[in-house]
Amino acid sequence: MLEARKITVSYDHRVAVAAVSVTLKNGEATAIIGPNGAGKSTLLRALNGQIRPSSGTIVLDGEPLERLNRRSISRRIAVVAQEAELRFPVTVLEFILGGRFAWATNAGWGWETDRDLQVAHAVLKETELTELSGRLMNELSGGERQRALMARALATEAPILLLDEPTANLDLSHQATLLSLVRNRCDQQRASALVITHDINLAAQFADNILLMQHGKTIHSGTPAEVLKPHILQEVFDVRVLVDAHPVTGGPRVTPVHETHRQEKGIL
Amino acid sequence: MISTASNVVVVSANRVTLRKTLVSCAVLAVVLLFAIVVMSLIGSERLPARASLCAIASLGTSACGLSRDQFDILFQIRLPRILLAAAVGGSLATAGAGYQALLRNPLAEPYLLGISNGAAVGTMIALIFFGANEWMRPLVAFSGALIATLAVYRLARGRAGATPERLILAGVIVTTFLSSVIVFVTTLMDATRIRSFTFWLLGDLSGTSRALLPVAITVAVAGALVLTLHARSLNLLMLGERDAFDLGVEVGRVRVVVFLVASLLVGSSVAASGSVGYVGLVVPHLARLSLGSDNRISIPAAALGGALFVIVADTIARTIIAPRELPVGAITALIGAPLFIYLLKRA
């Protein structure tokens, strides 16, 4: 379990995250939504120990994060960030085996064990990348690379997954596959996930809790039904929205209503 | 279970393993030894092969029929020079591989980034202030290289690592700044030393120093070992500092290790032989091309390959217009510059 208690993060005297609390419980998926610049990615970086909060504490399985060493954190928290540029030719398999680094007994000059390879093979299959395992990362499409990033995070076998817009480059079918992978980890292996997304409907369908952020602060947090209310969203995103029930899941469904639509169709 | 096992074999087929690393390095080591022996026979004074081999095999305890002069040429001139060439080549190639991982850019090279110039300024300062004390040269050169490395790192680093344009620009700035420092210091020297000094700046192994040879060899071996022992961290660092951090690399510590080791390697080789260019670019590139990007194999292979490359280049430099000599840096640049242009066009 990962818990942030009233953490504040500032860069050069500018407050990026202000007194935000969030708890990632085992078996639950949480989505963070909010406009650009709301402090979502900064919060994620702080939860992983990359940025130290100026006040507040982050607790991982009952221990303050700053007291844990890097490798023991990486065995428990995996991050899927937006992709970095690759200038060296690395195969998909080599890339994914990078996720096993924190488990190596000899971190500097260790070699992958059979277990490492088994794990890599399993996640290649889960992310439908088995056939691409020998290809070079920079020959892949954006969507394939995004899946490789996901596969590497899964290869860490960390029970806590932090994902920063993991579906940005994916087509509809792979979006669904990826989110069901995350959901399965939560449901079957009692993992917890935190997903930053701009897709509110995706968040509504997939997350147990939603954290709505703006200007570094928590505006609302709770179940999708509690957070996704028209007046709340209108205030934060500055756009009129229509919220109705999703025909299949019954959960909230959010549709932005643009000015042009209103004028053309004469509605609202 | 059987299907899992066979799948694992398929998955591991295109991957670097300990076995592949050991075999590749053993082959390179044998070729290197062979080159050391053969190149010691070649030169303006041709040495009889059989007698020389016999003398080398006895490690200099028996002359094996070589004349006094031939024996001295072999053991006092050629072998020390070849061993220094090996140490310098191994150092520069290892340092290049280290800088490339650190700056996340295959174009990083100590000479092109101005780091060799930093070490050269350091060597000159040691020459002026501690003249006779040869030991001070690699030490002050190391400090010079370290300062230049930090400057390049600060100038070149962007959010997404060092882009090629930014990196080269940073290198040009540091190189030109330090070149003018070198010019300034050179004018303070007396005229007789300037010519030998210009030669040294281009990378010259003819002034092999007895005192610095063991230093250069020790630093080369130790540096290659330390970086190889961090190879798995460097593999992840190559993909980005953030990713490496997320996956469990103590980025800050590894970065300091690479800074120190690479600067030490450049410092000791420049103090011994001046700025031999492009070795750190050509050799790691060839290592990656033939063996893959995994630093666990490419760093030790680059170290051995760098030694081989500079031994061959120096043999060409001292024989091609014999009895006169070229600085070895002229030969390595002749090979390296076209490759650099090719890599730049691809980047």
C-alpha cells in the first residue's frame, strides 16, 4: 500500500502540488484527471520518490519512502511514463529485461536468470509483443513502443503501478487490452494502480476512485459517480458537459458540449 | 513446463549472455596479444622474427641471438610504445563508451567534446609548475578532464538527454575555449619545446615515458573493470535517467562513478600521449555494431578493441613515411572523422 499524506511539492518557489493526500489500496485502481498543469505528473513523480516533497510524508507498506533504498522501492513500485527517445539500438526483449534490474543479486554485472526470462516471456505474451521480441525498439510504431513500456513495468512484478497517460499512443483495441491488464493485476493479484489520463470516460469505466486535480490541489476525490458531476467538471475544465449513464456499465458517461455544436444544432 | 522451457530458449536466442561475452573478449584478447607481438617486429629497423619471438617469450631474460641494439630497440623502444598505445587506446575507447551512456548519445567522444583538451591544459599546467615530477601530470590532467566533463554535461543536457546538436555545440564551445587556453600557455614556452609540443597535442606516442607507462596501464585496466561492473546500470541509464531511476538504478551514484572513471581514463592517456582523437567514437561504435548495445559486452570489447586500434594506427604512423613519423592522432582522425560524419547524418 502506498499512501501520500498532505504532500506539497514546489519547484523554484512555485507550488506544483499543494497538500494532496492519496491512498493506493491493494486491489484498487485510482485515476487522476485534471487540466494540463494541474500537478498530476508531479504527484506521480513524488509518489515514486523521484521528487522529494517539501512537506508531508509518503508511506510505502508502513515505511517512510525516503528511508527505503532505490532498488527495494523499484521492486514494489513500477512506473510507465511517457516514452523517452532511444538513440541506441536495443531489442524489445533487452528493453523489457530492464524491468528485472531491481531483482538482480548483483546489480552492476549481473546476468538475467531463467526466472527473469520466464517473466519477460510472460509479459511479452500478455502485451502481445512476443513476435516483436527480437526487433529493435526504434523500429517499432508509437503504439508498440508504448506497449513495450507497459511490458517492462509489468516485468518488474511490482504490486504498485503508476501510469502516466499510458494509452496516449494506443488504438482503441490496445487501449482496452492495456487497461484490462492493469485491472487484472488489481483484481487477481491485489495490485494497486494509479493512472493519469485525459480520457475521463476511460477513467470512469476502469477506476475505483477518481482524484480530480486543478492548480496543484485536490478538487474532489471519490468514486466515479461522486466526482463526475456536471457542475464540478464544468468549473474545472471550463467547458459545458453532459453526464448521463453509460448504456453498458451504468456508470457515469461524460460528453463535452462545444460552442459550435450548440450554435449549429440549436441545443442547450 | 516443456513448452515454457522451449519458449525461454527461443526468447534468449538474440540476447547477450555471459558466455558470449567471455568468448568475444577471449578472442579479442588473443588478437590483441598477437598484434602486440607482430607490431613489435615492424618498424624502420626490421627485427628477425624468430629471435624476437623467442626473446619476447622469455620476457626479456634471454637475447635469443638478437644483437644488443636489436634487443634494446625491442625492449626499450618498441614494446613500451606498443603497450602505451594499448593502454591509451583501451582508456579512450572505454571512456568514450562511458560518456556515450552518460550523455545518452552515441556521438559523445572525449576528443570531440573538448575533454581531451581539458586534460591537455592540465598536463601543461603540471609541466610548467611541477616540471620534473612526471606523476603530477596524469593527476592534474585528470582534474582538467573532470572540469571539462562537468562543463559539457551541464551545457549539453536537456530534458530528453543530450540531443546531437546540443552535444556537438557544447563540445565546440568547450574545445575552442580550451584551445585558446592552450595557445596562451604555449606562447609562454620556449621556442624549442613548441614543436614537440604541437606534435604531442595531436596525439603522439613517440615520447613514451618510463614512469607513466605503468600508470597508464593500471588506469586503463582498472577503469575498464569499474565501468564494466556498472554495465547493467549503464544499460538503463542509456535509455534515460528517469527510466533508470524508476527501474532501481542509483542514478546519482552511477553518474559520479562514470564522471570520475572516464575523466581519469582521459587524464592518464592524455598525460602520456596527448590528444589521440576519435578512438572513443570509432571503437565503441564498432563494438555495438558487431556485438549489440549491451554494455556488459560492449564496454570490455571496446576496451580490448581500442587497444588493438591504437596499436595498429601507431604502427602505421611510425612506418608509413619511415624513418620519419606521423603523430598517431593524425591516423585515428583520418579513420574517425568520416565515420563521425556518417553517424551524424544518421542521427
